[in-house]
Amino acid sequence: MLDSSTARHFVAAVVLVWLLPAGAACTSQGKASEQKATEHASALAELADRDVGEVERGLPVGAARLSSLFTNGADPPKDLPAVRTGLKRIRAEIPDLTVAKSTFFALTDSHGVAIRNDLDVDVMAGQNVASIFPALAKALAGSFVTTTGLFPGPVPPTGPDRDWMAAAPVKDNAGQVVGLLLTGWTYRRFCLHLQESLRHDLQEQLLKAKDNGKLPILYVAIFDATGVYAAPLTPPVNEKALADVDLFGKTAAGPIHGVLNITDRDFGYAAVRTPKLGEGTGIAVLRSEI
């Protein structure tokens, strides 16, 4: 018979042996998630480039078509229905703008003051967008431009956000800039698009492989020098975990990846800069196997 001391050591040894494989499996699962997250971040960076490319190609075409709103003595601020109709028409008729991930299209005057957007409720009208996004001065000077910033207003329910904006100059028959065609999206809304695209692709892969397995837990975020902005419904603790990594600082030298333990679950993460979304801006992915 074992004495009490020997018995305690025996039980401790059994518990240790039982725990080691579980810990090893957990670590292995985290590393597998890290590898997949790295692949996802790279794929989403390419998708973001294509999304921006749609705007780069389509917006100047739309701006050229809207020049008619300023010809023959027309005064767009006095004919808002015509402005909204024109904005809706270019979105419907220009292929790149039809598929663009934009949440709005808007027209400004020659000073960068918003005249009208294409939404039912227009909170932009009357705002000097060029003063809110100083880089738009380049568009007023005649060049296509993209930039990031923040529209003034209360913090949305989903948390602090940022705005991505693109502008193309609208010119009259003499080549003078008479307004700007604007479009854009919020970081969090764009994250949702990326996240849904990723989940759709993974679901398609499972179907093609006739795999009945479950999709992994996935979250997508955009980061820049101001912080980390994840898709809506991302648990705040997950967003904070990514913020604590210092994605902006660490990706300055290139893509990064690793494993994070969040609420006792291992997540693989990866982050990569996406210059087309803005200087110092990038995409991050969190993945955990089920």
C-alpha cells in the first residue's frame, strides 16, 4: 500500500501526464490557426486592393458624366433632385461603381461643400468636406485622391470608427474644377464586407470538399496609427487583444503573425499593411478552430 506522501506524488504525476497532451494539442491548434490567419490576411489584402481599384477606375468616369449638372447655366444646389438622380444613375450604369463597396456617393461644389448624397437621409449636405479631409485639396486642384479621416458626429453604437474617402474632380467644358464626386465607407463597414467574403469563401471550400466540418471563429479588423477597428459584433475583448499587439508599430517592418489566448481560447492572428487603404493602414485577422 502507498503511504500518503507517495500517493500524493503519484496523483500529481498522473495529472501532469494527463494535462501535457491537452496543452500540446492546444498549442498545436493555435499554431494551425496562426498559419490559416496568415493566409487569410494576405488574401484579404488582395481583395481590398481590388475593391479600391474599382473606385479608382469608376469614380473618374462618374465625375465626367456628372459634369452635365454644371453646364448650360445649371445650378446643382438649387436642383437637389437632379443631383440625387445623377448620383444614382452613375452607380447603376458604371460597372465598377455598381459593384463598389461604397456606402454613399456625394457631389460637392467647387469649394468642397457637400451639395447632396444619394442616401435617403442626407447628413452631409452643407458640410465642408474638404476642410474635414484636407487631402481633398488635391482633388479640388484636379487630381483623383483617396484619404482617411473622420466625419464629425456622435460615436456610433458599434464604437469609434474611421472613414475612407475617395474624390474625383468634376470639370466643366473649359476644364475647370466645378465640384467633386465623393464616395467612401467606414472602416467597420468595410471590415464586415471582408469578414463576410472570407466566411463565404471558406464555406464554399467546405462544400466543394464535401466536408461537414464547422467554420472556424473569424474576426477581421482594420488598423492604422489611430487604433484598431473590427467588424460589428466583434467582442470588445478581441478588439482590445489586437490593439495590445501594436499592429501599426509592428507591421512597419512587414507582415506579422502569432497566437493570442483570449478568454481561454487560442486564436491565431495575422496582420499586413494595405497601402491602397491608406498610409500605415492594414488588415488583421483572428482565427480559432472549433
